[in-house]
Amino acid sequence: MQSQTAHDTCTTTSRATFAEGIFDSLPIVIGYLPVAFAFGLSAVKLGFTPLESVLFSCIIYAGASQFVITALLSAGTSLWIAALTVMAMDIRHILYGPALRTRILSRLNPRKTAIWAFGLTDEVFAAATTKLVRDQRRWTENWMISIALTSWLSWIAGTVVGAVFGNGPLDDYPAIEASLTFMLPALFLSFVLAAFKRQQSLIFAVAIGASLVGVLLFSIPVAILAGIGGGCLAALLQPRPAELKEIKHEQ
């Protein structure tokens, strides 16, 4: 009996804590701050007030999609089209919750789950998945809330600083402002290059081609939706490696 109690106590104390979540979120924070700064700067330059820029990060909290929605709204696109475009870009987040739930063995608290589910970004999802894969027993909702909350606050903090600097202080330093404005395209390019593989070349080609047709014949929102739809369709229709081997074998 005493041995069992000691084992339970050891297991409880070894579970991930709220403080550990703050420490584990530091790599995410380091990545979020400069991009959030660039967003705050960009939003203010597009005509939004610093308060509106911060509210985007507080409520939408969608990373690159915030750049897109501010650009669309500043160009005169209707709110509904801008919202639908961003929803299409972020539809992958629907899968994050179920994907984590299949790995979580413990019972979840609905209130705590609602908190960390709001902050379930790509990076937080990756950190949580890594924690669950390594040792499911160490994962806790307190740790999850901590890493999600710290990441969200860092994104807001970066936006605040960017919005303040975009409201005048950087006017005398055009080179710095230009380099920060280029940060988002550079970030996207790094993602594309990192994800590009030979077997995915058809998907990239279809997505880029559909986007070009959309922007040349219609508008930027149509180009974004066409690129997303074309890439997804190409991924669904593209033969799997096993199927390709069978086709080559038959030939």
C-alpha cells in the first residue's frame, strides 16, 4: 500500500507543470515576437489604428492570416470575403483538436480545454504533440494552458511594439522598416522551401498556377481560395508512392 502511494506521488510530481510550460514556450516566443512586430508595423502602415492592430492579434490570433485580412480590408474588400478567405486559410486548425485528443489518455476539464484550445496554433500543436509522443503521462492541461497562454501573450506584445513603432518612430529609418516589411514574404518562402519535395512538386505547381489564374482574372481573395483549393485537389488526386510503384511494375 505504501509502495503504491509512493509510486502515485512520484508520478504526480513528475507531471509537467505550469512553470515548465512557460519554459517550453520560449522557442515559440522567440519566433513570434519579430513576426508579430512586423504585423503591428504593417497594420498601422495600412491605415489601421494601433488599438485595432492589437485587437486583431487578441481576437483573431491567426499569424499570417492577419497579414492577409488587413491587406484585404485596406484594399476595400468586403468583410465577408476577407473573413471567408482567412477561414479557408486556417481550416486545418479544425483537425488539431481531434488529432491531440486521440493521444490524450487523461480526462479533460472542459473549462481548461476551452482555454488552451483557443491558443492551439501550429507551433503550440507541434509542441503538444511532441510532449505526448515522448511521454503521455507528463502531459497536463496546466502545462498546455501555460504554453498556449505565453505564446498568445508574446504575439500580442510583439504586435503592441510594432504598432507603436509603426506610428512614427521608424519614419527616420526607412531601411529598417523595409527589412521588417519583407519579413513575412521571407518567412513564407522559407516554409515553402522547407516543405518542398519532389513528390509534392505537382501540388505546388497546381497551387501556384491556380493562384496566378485567380489574381490575373479575378482578385487576390479569389487567388488565395483558388490556390488552396487547387493544392488540396491535387493532393487528393495525386497517386500515392505505393500506387506509383504498382503502375511502374505493370508497365
